[in-house]
Amino acid sequence: MFKKFVLALAVALAIPAVAAAQKLGTVDTQSVFQDMPETAAAQTQLNEASKKYEDEFKKLQDEVDKKYQEFQALAADTPDAIKERRMQEVQEFAQKAERFRQTAAEDLQRQQNQLMAPIQQKLTDAIKAVGQEGGYTMIFPVEIPLYVGTTATDVTSAVRAKLGLPAAKPAAK
């Protein structure tokens, strides 16, 4: 019984020592990601693609509006078969515009994923390198933890340096 007590006491005393030996860090991934020049270039590319899609969608929407105005302008004595055909044209153009909008949104999402993935990987690699060089057990994004104690080190400046970025501007209060 005494041996079990001594063993339990030894384990209980060792746990805080192990926990204290761990080196934890935090990093402001959002600010670093936004300041990477690759992010700005990718965002410019996405904005250009988005503008092209918006322009094309506007043309399609103008066609829908034109067809609808033509339908509205039909004389009251226009045969029902003609009215029905014109209404179908309006609906077909509206469906075409909606399909284009969905395809464009999917394509923009795909482009964003393709453009941002290597940038995110570069940031992740820099964080890993800082963690290995600094002997950190874990580095957490500051956006996730609800609480960060005084023993955690902010490694954002080291990550920024690893990526060749200037130091962050102090936050306005």
C-alpha cells in the first residue's frame, strides 16, 4: 500500500514538472497571412476573375430583362401560344443566368482554393520551422484559444521574420 502511495505521489509531482517544461507559443496567423505579398497577388487575381464574371452575369441579366420587357410589351390581343412561348424564353434566359451565376461562384471558390493553398502551406512551413528552431511543443493560432497564459510566447514576429515580412504594426487602441 505504501509503495502504491509513493508511486502515485511521484507521478503526481512529475506531471506539473513535465507540463512546465513544455514550451507553448501563439501566432497571429491572420495578420501574417494578410501581409504576405502572395496573398495580395492572389486576391488581385481573384478580384479580376470576379469582375469578369460579374460583367458577364450583367449581360445575361440584361438579356433576361430585355426578354421580359418584350413579353410585357405584347399586345393584349396576342394569341396565348405566342405569349406562352415568350414567357418560356424569359424563363429559359433566367435559368441560364442562374446556372452561370452558380458555375461562376463554384469556379471562383476553386480558384481561391488553388491560389491560397500554397500560401497557407508556406505560412504553415514557417510556423513549423519557428517551432522546431525554438524548441516549442505547440504553437497555436491566437484566433482559436479562449485563454492564453503568461507562459505562452507570441512567436508572430519570428514567423514574420522567417517569411521576410516587416514587423507588424501595433494595434490601434
